[in-house]
Amino acid sequence: MTLWRAPRWLAGSVRNKLLAMALLPLLVAFPLLVLALAVWSDQAYDRLLITKVRSDLAVARGYFDQVLIEIGSGTQGVADSRALADGLAPGTPDALAALAAHLATERERLGLDFLVLYGNDGLPLARGAPPGLSLQDQRAGLLPQPPALGGSIQARRDRAKASLLVLDRASLHALAPHLMSRLDIPLVPTRNATPTQRSAEDRAMVAQATLPVVDAQGRRLGLLSGGLLLNQNLDFIDHINRIVYPAGSLPFDSQGTATLFLDDVRITTNVRLFQDRRAIGTRVSQAVRGAVLGEGHTWLDLAFVVNDWYVSAYEPLADASGARVGMLYVGFTEAPFRLVRYAMLALIGLIFGGVMAASAWFSLRWARSIFQPVQQMNLTMQRVEQGQGGARVGPLPARDELGALAGHLDQLLDTIDEKTQALQRWADELDRKVAERTRELQASNASLRLAQEQLVKSEKLAAIGQLTASIAHEINNPIAVMQGNLDLIRDTLGRATEPVQGELRLLDQQVERMRIIVTQLLQYARPTEYAGYVDTLALDRTVDDCLVLVGHLLSQTDIAVERERGATHGVGINRQELQQVIINLLINAIQAMPGGGRLRLVTRDVEGGAELQVIDGGAGLSEATRERLFRPFFTTKNDGNGLGLWISQGLVERYGGRITAANRSDGMSGAVFTVRLFTEPRAPAATPTNDGRPTPG
């Protein structure tokens, strides 16, 4: 890792370091503090403005919903009037003119743009026309059939509330021809808006409530539909703006605005396009349209609206079916807030700058009183390093810790002169003694290790020799007597032994098994008596011969043998003993996979020889098994004697090789036995075995 390296002008002078330490808080900390304050204020400023516009949107939406409720409640009041029910009663056909006058009066009183009465058959009966509209115009066209009423009459009346409805030109003309002048809004080209081929908005957004008219017995006599046209409804949008942004509610002369969109077109707004012309017909940006109308999200952010930056909030508006048909917008100009924020940051910067200048002046004066004595002491040390042993700091005017430090430095230099020569003599003597002792310890350790290895080996062989001699004496003679008696029984009884031939053969097998165990023990304890001739063998060829010898075992299993031949070096060992080792490992691997699997035999060259890996796909070796694997008489099989691996290890180590065992490291289950041999037989070297004791390896 590369450490930071100070520049030369700083690393070579205490004076510069002290000045840097004194000025660092001023030149770095203060600007960072100002930067952090600026970042924090910017984030807090944005959160504050977003919180403000979110609450403004909530107020605007609350008023908008209140208007829908008032339209619904007003329409319901007219629908519940006695005059309307009496005029619709059967047998009163001349009352339609009176109903039209009554509806006109109620429409004017409620401030609605239209109020239309339908019969139960869905056909229009009367319309509350504005003053000056002729009777012919009142009945002109086919009025649209009102929407179907869901649920019971009482349930419909209980939730009386107007809903939004988008009408085409023909439907609006049939519903309220006197409102056609507020249709056909020319579209104004708007930057970043979604491309369109339309040149004008000829649809109408209507807030409409349709309620049943019932008589005293609860029978429905007709339907009453009333509402407002929102296109170019300036009184409506200005009233929302006055509620959300009353006079004096926004500081710093910021201007609040409100807008109602049909799709992405401003159909009524108090945002100015220029001078006194409102931005009706302009469109919202494609990003806002996608978020609000496309995904149904409420959009809260800083946005460029028509010709200025506004802190803006857009909320989708849905019709009675839940389809998004428009947006409600509120916002206020951001520039006054931004200017005030910049002014506050500038004032804070000036205050910090003044504090930094005053602090820097005092810091420089105090730093000078520190680095001047330090410079003098440093000069003294440089003179001492140059060989001027008598150089001293001398008295200083400073009475603080630095003055005391200078006096202590002079005393220390005096003491150093006295002790240097004595210390050098002691160091030379110590180096000489350490070198002598090191040589002695190295020789002693080498002899101790060699003696320990020989002692362990001798003790092991001696113990095994004693055990083997005892076994040969105690077991071989009874074995011979047992075998002789078995032969005598066969000769004496002749054909009379046929019923027990199986038992006699079993006795022969067990006697032979005991003889083999004794022979194997003697073979390990007295290797020189059983050693054969040493040959230089090709490891791959020997493995092939062993596979032939265990072929009858492999044919009885579902085991696939895979070979990887990579050994070109010959190995020095007796052929029969090497075959005994390899066959023992192959049989163990076959027995480890009773259900079949893959047996991999890998040979490769190593430095000075070659090695063989026997890799099975069995269950692997547990920790307890690995610790005891090469101990005599340890076995995991019911019919084994536990001497195979022990004898194999002794045979391999006799020629300087070794056997190791481990689990597979490729993520698969199974064990790996590795036999390493050398071209020329070597004297066994002491290496730790699986049970932790040193053995030849």
C-alpha cells in the first residue's frame, strides 16, 4: 500500500508544519464547513419547498372535491324539490315549461353551467337554459342520455357527488349549446411537450352529477343532471388560486398559480403566457405527462412552466370509471426563494471569511513563538550529526516547555557523549557472544532432531519386533497343530467328512488368515528378511498390471475406471511389493463404492520420481478415520484385519516414499490416496503421519 508522502516544502520544515497546522482549520475546515452548510441548506431548501407545494396541492384538491360535492348536493336538492316531483307527475304535460323555468332559476342559484331533466325513458324533458336562450335553442339537438345509475336509488342519493366527464363537441352542444364558445382551445407549441398532430382541443371536461327524481312513494320519475364546464372556467381556477395562495401567503413576491388540464392541455389556468394573456392551450412536458397521466403518480419537483421556473405539484384526475383524464396543478415561482438563499449564503460566506482572516493573523503570531525555538534545537542537532560533539542549544528567552526542553537537550547531549563509548564496547561483546551461542544452538538442535527421529523409529520397530516374536511363538505353533489336526480328521474320516466340508473349509480359511496376519507383522517388523530385489519400474505399466489382477472385482461392480497417464519417470522399488500396495488401494476404493461410481487413477511426475493418486467416489474419510487410518488393526470393514494400509505404508517408506490420505477438494465426495516414490530409493526421512507421530516419509 502506498502511503501519502508530504511535499518537500512541508516535510523538511517544522516551521512550515506548524504554519500548516495553524492554517489548516482555516483554509480547509472553514471552507468545508461552508460547503457542508451550502449542501445542507440546498437539500433543506428543496425539502421545504416540496413540503410547501405538497400541502398546497392538498388544499387545492380538497377545494376541488368540495366543488364536486357541492355540485352533487345542489343537484340532489333540486331533484328532491316538490316542484320538480309535481311537474313530473302523470297527467301534467303542461308543466314542462314551468319545469324549464324552475330549472333555470335553480341553475342560476347554484352557479351551475347546465341543469337538464330526463324522463325514465332516458329522453330529455326540460333544460335550465340561461337568460336569452330561445325555446328553439333550448330544444335543439338530441340531448345525450345520462349515465346509468348503479345500485339502489337510496344508495345513489346518499353518495351524491359530481364526477368528471369528457365530452366531444356534439355531446356538449346537445347538453349545453350556450357553452360552445368556451370550446376549441388552440394548442400553443410548447417546449418538451409530447408531439401531436392536433391543432386545437375540441373536447370538454365537465363536472357532472346525475341523480334520480322520486315521488313521495319512492318511485323514480326521472333523472336530473347538473354540472360545470371546466374549459376556460376562469372564475373556478382563480378561486382555487385565492384559496391556496391568498394575498401575502408567499414571501419575497413569489407568485402562486393553479391550473386544470384536460389530458396534457391547460384548459383553464392563471399562469401567464405573456402580459395579461393566460397560458390556456399550452401543454405540459412529456416527462410530467408520463409520470402523472401514464403512471398515475403525483409529481412534486422544480419545473419550467411556460416561461419561468416553478415549484410544481401535479395530481391526476380520473373520471367516473377511474380512467385518468386530466391533471390538477398548483405551484409558485422559485426565483424569489433562490435569490434569498443566495443572499444568505453570501452573508454566511462573508462572516466566515472575516473570522478566517482574524484567526489566521493570530495563528501565525502564535506559531512563530513555537517554531523559532524548535528551529534552534534542530540546528544544534544537525551540528552534532556533522561531528561537532560540543554543540549545544544554550539559554533561550522562552520560559515555557520549549525552554525546558532545550535545557534537557543539552543535558542529554552531555550524557550521550559519556555513554557512547561504553555502549559501543558492550555492543561488540554482546554480538560476539550471541554469534557463538547461535552456532552452538544450531549444532545442538540438529543433533537433537536426528537423535529423536532415530529413537522414535527404533522404539517403534522394537515394540513391533517384540509383539511379532510373541505372536510367532504363541500363535504359529497352535496354528500348525490346528492345521495338522484338520488334515488328520480328513484322512481318518474320509468320506464321512462330506457333511461338514463347508465347516472344515471355513476352519482352513481362518487358520490361513491367522498365518497371513503373523506373516504381515513379521514382514513389517523385519523388512530386511522379506525385501525383494529393487527394480526401476514404470508406474503406469505397474498400474495396468494391477488393474488386470483386480479385474474380476471390477466386473462385479458398476464402477467406471478413468486413467490420466502423466508419469514418465521410473520409480525404484520391488515389483511385487509395489503391486501389493496398489492392489490394496484399489480394493479399498472398490469397497468404498458398493453402489458403483467413478474410480480415477492419476499418475504424474514429481521432482526426483513419480506419484499415483487413487481417487474414489465413496463417502470420504471422517476426521476420526483420518487420524487412525495408518494404525495397525484399524479397519472400517467387518471382514478386514486392519493391516493393509499399515503394511502398505511400511513397504513404501522402506524405499523413502510416502502414502497420504485426504478427502477430495473438488467439491465432490470421496477420498484421495497419494503414493509418492522416487527413481532412486532414499533413506526414510522423519515426517508426521496421520496420528501425529513422526514416521519415515
